[in-house]
Amino acid sequence: MKKSIILAAVALMGCAGLAQADEVDLRHYKIAREYIKKEKVTVTVTVEQAFKQDAILVVGEGVPKKGTTGGQKRLTALRAAEVSAQRALAELLKGVSITGQTTVRDAELESDVIKSSVNAFIKGFQPVVKDWNAEEETALVILKVGMNGPRSFGAMMYEKILTEPKIKQQIEQPAYVPPTEQFTPPPVARPYDGLIIDATAYTFRPALINRIFNPKGEVLYDPAKISQKVLVEQGCGEYTNSVDKARAALRKRGVNNPLVVAASGTVSPSDLQVSGDVALQIFSANQNNGFMADARVAFVLK
């Protein structure tokens, strides 16, 4: 199930540092509470949860600038809250994995284009909620950012990373080549139309580009080869913590009979490996249906 997520952070004007999520008391903010209830959001702070829930809601809280009076108190408190939310969002997004061991923060060091694009993206988002508690004289701002879809973080990043030479070079890997000997796949009642890969036995993190390799280092599933339109709309896969949830998530992508396999290891923190037999099984199933070209893939995490 895809939900939004909340990263709560407090950067009060004149005070340094960020507070933990549970330090923002939403009971003081009626508009924010109503929005969160309506959207059925949950509070979290991890990148993994961002991928699982497919959207980010960042909460910032602020107080008025010293010396202000009247309406200026509200305006300066809201500005402080928005700056707080932007800082929290920036920190979260910079920890997003692109592929392999490369994060957005790493990519920014390699590319001024990506760095400026990420900064502009963060500053360009408008709050979905602005709330002012007159009694406490504190303000709260919520920024909402989608991981996929139009104007999402994924949409912006796919446009940049798939055209950035240094990132493209890191992504390029040899494609999987099936064995030359004849292979007869086991009979199935219906052709497989999707893939679920169970990675719960390993430390594996979601990324903008999660790949699946065989033991020879050849790529079976390479989202970098998928159309940008598919990646923007759906991302490179679904992320859940159970096979049943993965089946439910893939049904939204039109999948009725997914092939379920287990990973045999990891190639990098964001890349999985499967055995030779499983690689051949995935390849054969995809030959019949082409589900990987539509990113009809789900990853089951710890």
C-alpha cells in the first residue's frame, strides 16, 4: 500500500538543530491534524519508508522572529517553519540512493547540474499546509513531495541521471545472456505477468534504479533501459515488507500472476543477485510477457 510519509523536524528561529519526529506536537495544529487524517499519512523519517509509501510529507515548525509584533509574528514564524521543512526535505532527499552505492549526495559531488537541480526542486515546492497556533505563537508547515508521477522527485532525477555522462557510465553493465543449451521452463497454468523478488534475507535498500544480476554480473533487470515515461509514472518497482503486500501492490500495475523468487545475495546495497537457475526462470518468463519493460516488479524488504 502506498501512503505518504512525514518527516518531522523543528528549527526554531534562534535555536540550532533539528528535533526528532515525536517532538512536534500536532495537537497544537488543527489544520495540520485534519490534513493528516484526511490523507491517512504516517510519521516516518527513513528513505526506505519513502520508497515504500511513495510520497514524502515534511513537517517544519517555527517561532516568530524576535522583536516582531502583530501579523509579522505569524509571517516570520511560518517562514521559519518553511525553512525548517526545506532543510529536513533536503537532508532526506540527499540520502536517496540512485543506483549501487551512489546516493543523491554523491551525485551532487560529481555533477553541478544535479546539485543545482535538486536545490531548485526543494525550494520550488509550495506548502500543502500552513498552520498558525496563536495561543502558543508557533507555526507549522507541511511540504508534500511525490516519489513518482508528474513533478515528483523521481521525475526530476530520472531526467538528469539518465542523461548525465558520469552517472550513465556507472550504470552501464553487461546484459544477461541465457545459456546456449536448450531450456524448457516448467509448465504453469498461466503465463507470469510480473516479478516479486524476496530480499528479506539481505540488507538491501530501495533506489531510483534497483537492478537484478545473475552470478556472472550480467543484468537481468535494468530500469535504466526502461522508458523514462514508465519510470516517471511508476518508479522502477514496488517496495513492501511481505509477498502478500507485493502481490496487492502489483495488482495496481495490472499484474495477476507474478513470478515469486528469492534473491541469493546482493551485488551492492541497491542491487540484488539471483542464482543461475532463477535468472533463467526470470528471463524465460519475461520473454513471454515483457513485464520488466513496464516495471511490473516488486521488491520485498526486511
